[in-house]
Amino acid sequence: MSTKEYKHTVLQAKVLGRVERLLGSDCNANPFPEMTKQWTAFREGWFRDLTNSLSCELRTGNK
């Protein structure tokens, strides 16, 4: 897996965490294997303050 694909996957996990929170799911809805970078990114997205947008990371590709 290339570095670009890996970063994209982590960013997707953050977005999924935010979406699950907005849909009312518990943080335990995390679909990624425990303690992986994607699992951590999902939790980051879920616990991130709702006023703190992910749009900047989306535009920059999480650079």
C-alpha cells in the first residue's frame, strides 16, 4: 500500500467516526481492528469537537 493510499484510509476513518457520531452511534461502533491507526483515527473523528471541522484536512489530504 502506498503512503498516499494509507493517509487516505486514515482520513476516511476520521470522517467515518464523525459521521457515526452525528448519526447517534456509540464510539464502540468502530469497525476497524483495535489499536490500528485507522481505529485511532476513527476515535479521533468521533471525539473531535463538532465545531472543529475536518474540511481543512480534506482539502490538504491530511498533510
